[in-house]
Amino acid sequence: MVASASNFYQDFDITWGDGRGKILNNGQLLSLSLDKASGSGFQSKSEYLFGKIDMQLKLVPGNSAGTVTAYYLKSPGSTWDEIDFEFLGNLSGDPYTLHTNVFTNGKGDREQQFHLWFDPTADFHTYSVLWNPQRIVFYVDGSPIREFKNLESNGVLFPKNQPMRIYSSLWNADDWATRGGLIKTDWTQAPFTASYRNFNANACVWSNGKSSCNSKNNNPWFSQELDTTGQERLKWVQKNYMIYNYCKDSKRFPQGLPKECAFNI
């Protein structure tokens, strides 16, 4: 088990961006920036197999149209697993789009998108993933916004065998990110900067083919599920702030909706 004390020097490596990613304040703050030449990104030093992962982000302010800030867990290889938060930029005054996805065995196409009930550029907010053998839950400031259950008994693959690293990147995606690519990045606003702090991983670290957690895992998150209050909050968020749900998109799946749509909200 590791409950990280949130020092970016200890926990992460800046992996690309030619100096556009910076660790500041004695390891307490990390920033990524994007200009016309390049974006930037980082990854965790550790791999994890299950955990409760928290990170506070403050997103690119002002006219961030065309930019994407991605924060996700991912395993390597061509049959990878992945758990995604992506923040799609906006014109000033328009809400950010929070894009979520779950990949299993290299297959995604499970997008749910939300608007947020606050300005994610004005201050830091906490974005969390609970990943245990029974479910994946996405949280924003402690409110569940999405649950992806383990439905292997119904023939749906679930990420449970591949350890994942944490990644984040800030990059230009103006071919699709804002209104389907209609709004392009305004490079006169560059550099665009997103900031990170208060990383915490209450998680099983995978190293040398072994997990730091034993088979009798007594950590509460390992069997955590949504209680009645959490289920009500999830419904509230989805009713008021969800703007796209692949499980409602019958045009996209003319042969029938994916199997999990019968069970997952």
C-alpha cells in the first residue's frame, strides 16, 4: 500500500514538452503549458493495480478553445486498459466539457460527457478515480459522476489485470476538441497553462510482477461502493450536467447498444 504525501518530484516524471512542464514550490505544485510549438506531459513513476487516486487541477483559464487537458490511468501495449478524464477547452464564457471514457483490452467507445457546476479555471478542484475489482467510479469534488461496474459475468471486459500509470498532458486538439473542431486555438492567448497539486494515491503499487497489497486487502476503498447518498448524488449530476451518454446513442450503435448499457447507468 502507498498513501502518497504528494511530492511531485517523488511521484512523477515530466516526460515531454522541452521545459513546458515544471515542478514548483518544492514539489508541491506541477504546471503544464502549451504553445504553438508544443504541449507537455507527465507520468507517474509507479504503476498501480487498483486504488483511490485523487488530484487537484486548475484548468486553462480564458479562451482555451482547441486545448485538451487529459488526466488518466493507462496500461502499456496494444490491448491496453485506460480510465480517462479529458477537459475540452472553450471560448471564454462557455463551459468546459468534461469527457470520460473507459477502455478495456484496447477498446473504448464508452464516452460520457458533462458540464461542471463550477468554473474549473477559477480555483483547484479534486478529480478522483476509485478503481477496485467491483467498479470504477469517477468523482468531482467528492461527488460521483459516473460508475462503470464489473460485469464480467455478463460478458463485459473489466480492467483488473493490467497495472496502469497515471498520465497527464496538455495539447492542441483544435481539429475536434471545441464544437467538433469549429473553434480553433487562438495562439495569441498562448501559453496556455494548467496546474496540479495535492496528488494522493491510496493504492496498490505494482512492482516486479507483484502488488504491494496482499490478498486480504482490508482497505475500505478495495470494496467501496456507492451508498444511498452517493447513488442519489450520481443521479443528480447525470440528470443536470450530463451532455452525452454513449448508452443513449442508438444511432451510433445500430446493431444494438453495448452490453453494459443494460446495467451501467
